[in-house]
Amino acid sequence: MTLAPYLTVEGASFWYDNPNHVVLKDINLAINRGEFVAVIGPSGCGKSTLLRLLAGLVKPPVGRLTAAGRLIEGPGLDRAVVFQDYSLFPWMTCRDNIVLALERAGLGQTKAERRTIALGYLNLVGLAQDGDKLPGELSGGMRQRTAIARALAINAPILLMDEPFGALDEITRARQQDLLLDLWQGGSTDQNAGKTVFFVTHDVEEAVILGDRVIVMGTHPGRVVREVPVNLPRPRSRMGSLRSPNFPILRDRLLTELNLVVDERLAPGVEVGAAI
Amino acid sequence: MLSDSGQSRYFGLLSCLAIVTLLFGAYGLITDVLRWPNALLFPGWKKIIPAFEVSAKQLVDGLLSSLSLLVPAVALSILVGVGAGLFIGLRPKVEAVLTPFIRAVNPLPSTMLIPYAIAVMPTFWSSSFIIIFVGVLWPVLINTLHGVAMLEPRWIDNARCLNLKGRQLVFKVVLPGAMPQVFAGINAGLIRSFLLLTVAEMIGSKAGLGFFVQYYADFAKYDRVIVGMIWLSFVVVVIMTMFDLLKKRILYWTKKR
């Protein structure tokens, strides 16, 4: 068994039209199979752009990205994407949204099977009764659960999540975090367990609760500042992690890193890297 | 804010009827009672209502004749307009080339085509068909193009993440996403179509609602003219209400976002 990284970013820089406006500068990441990586950083650090690079929605002018050993050249169903609040088409019912994704995933099911599978995954996220509703008829939390159900249904080995709980209220967010932990750790079915997850968030606590490793990004240009391993035992629960003595230490460390990034932006000339 | 509740719809219908009653009453007052305007040009209800009764069969026949022209012409415009709009809209290079032409042709009233349509096409029906078709085509085409251009980037991202391509991309994402604009185009096209239909019928037809109005105007039978106009307005209101119901049904999702 090789331990080659499953998802990699190698020397990738990104800009839109003007090479003088660098959005991401020289990003290098190696994410192992089955690893849950959380990415935090202030707004404008390019964390969502990095996710778009991994999703294949944009191509880097410099550098390369790979998934499962293959060069990422465009979007693919080996990488399921959950966006903040728009992973579903508003004109299709929740079930049809999942059925469409299954159809595209080309897993060889019949139409009836796809409908049954879609319902099964809706059931898994507690939405068995809501398959025939339009996304707009559900609450934000229910929509995100549907999006997660869709991402799991197509059985992609890689999950890319762009602040999926960012627009939710505190209680709903906490529940979604527990649900995601539970699914990812294989609480319900083994098939869902062990996915490689790239999870973008702006919430430090969320990053610690979910991630095996937290990547801290800085701005101007967007870059990786620090990688912090999360030494909390698995399987985890949200409450268990919050009560762990390591939790406040990790949280404070990450907050310090983020503050340094922001301070540097406010007072240019201070070398953050050198200070630590 | 307009509410969708049954109560407010009921209220809307009642207010509408009240206004119509008020207008008809006012017209009756100045014609039948006060005998103030010219009685030939503005006949009272005492003349209009009997005229309605004797015209009933003509009105129904005229309506059927008008619809047999309107429905196929509008249907074809929608089919071609939406189809071409999707085709062009999804090909930015083609759209860039065609945009100046579309902009140039759009504001020309298709009534300007009437002399050519009459000269080139063999029958009244075919020349009117062309005029209505062209008149409805542009608003539908332009609004469809607009709808495709205005598709939310996040829907496109989403579609790309699912590797949606070809027909599936068009029918599952592009068309539904552009549908609000498509409906706006059809709405504008329908309104134009009524105008063009009646003008065409007034000029060259031997049947239809436009012909009915023109025919009796030539004989100075203004009670019949008014009957024709009321009937035409009624038909337009019915068609537009049906269209609104269809729109509400198909665009249900836009209310729930």
C-alpha cells in the first residue's frame, strides 16, 4: 500500500487576468487519503478559490493539482462539491437534484434504483419526508443536508466543501457538524466513511471540531501560512472535542495565527513568518 | 406587497368587477341618460346590448378565425425564438457576431413588413402569419438570449461540477434557469401579437375580430364596433389570465428561493 498523497496542490499560483493581481501564491498541499483537512483564513485569502482549483472549475496559470494520482483538468464526479448555499437547482425537487447527480455519476443504476438511492440518502440526513419539496421550501440547514446527501450519494472519494455551514445559525450549524462527523466517521454506513475532505470555513472552532489538520491561509497574496495538526482523538463528537483540554489550546493557537495574518495586513512590513 | 392568499384574490376579482361596473355605468349615464356625446359615434347600452345579441355567432366565428391564425403563429415564434435564443446564447462567439443584427432589426415594427408580406405571400393567412411570427419572434428571442446571459454563475458552477453537457445541460439547467426571462419575452410577444393580428385583419381579411370591427366601422355601425372591441378586450384578458396561470405554475420555484 503506497502512502502517496491523495489530493495534492503543487506550486500552484492563481490570478484572473492580471498577473500583478495574484490571488493565490505558490500553494503546496499534500492531503492523504481519508484525511479531513479544514482550511481557515480571513476573507479574501483565496480559500474558496483554492477549492475551485481543486474542483477543476478554474485552472491555475502556474502549478498543478492532482486527485487520486490523476491531474485535475476540469470538474469531475470523483470530487463532490458542497457550496455554501447553492449546491441544488431551485427548480428541481430535492430528490430530483440527487437523482440528476446519480445519473451523471454513471454508476449504472436504473431510474427506479436512482430514486430509491436518493430517498435512502435523504433518509440518512433526516429528510425522508422532504424529497418532493423544492430546495426553496426548506430551511438553510435542511438544504445543506440535502446537498451533503447528494455529495454522498454519488459516492465520490473526495468531498470539497466551501463554507457549507457558513450561512446557518449557531444551533443548526452545531447539528450539521455532528451529522457530518458521524457520516464521515462511518456512524451509519461504512460506504460513507473515510472520504478525503477539503473543508473551507472561517470558523476556527468548526475547523478544530472537524479537521485532522487545519491549514491557515493569509492574504495579499493568498498563501498557506501554517499547517496545524489537530491532536484530538477519533472518533469525535462535537461536544467531546469541545470538552477536551486540547481544544482551547488549539483554538487559541489558530486564533493567534489568524490575528497575525490580519495584523500584518493592517501594518505592512511586519514579517509574520519570521516572528514565529 | 401583493399576497397570494385566496382572500386577496377574491378581493382582487371583486374590485375588478366593481371597476368594470362603474365604467359601464358611467358610459351608460353619459350616453343613455344624459345623451351628451354624439349618439352615432357613442351609442348607449340600449343599442350595444341588442347589437351583442345579433352578433353572437359572428363574434364566436370571428374568434375562431382569429385564433386559427394567432395560435400557430405565436407557437412557432416561441419555438423558434426560444430554440434560437438557447442556441445562440450558449455560443458567445456566435452571439457577439449576431448581436448588432438583432439589435438593428428588433425595434422595426413588423407592421412595416405588411406591404412586402402581402406582395410576397400568396394568401391573407400566410402574409398575416409571417407578420405575427416576425413580430413575436424578436421579443422572445431577445429575452431568451438575455435569460441565458443572466444565468446565475453558481448554477453554471453546479452544472459543471456534475459534468452536465449537451441536451441535459440545456434542458435541466439553462432552459429552466432562463425561464423567468423567457416568460417575460412571451408576455411581450403575446401583447404584440394581438396588435398585429387585429391590424392585419383590419387591412386584408374577410374574417376574424379585426375584420369585424373594421367592417362595421365602414358602415358607421358603431354599436357593432363597440361590441367588437369589448369582445376583443375580453378575449385578451382571458388569454393573458391563462398565460399568467401557466407562468405561475412553471415559475413556482422563483417564489420559493
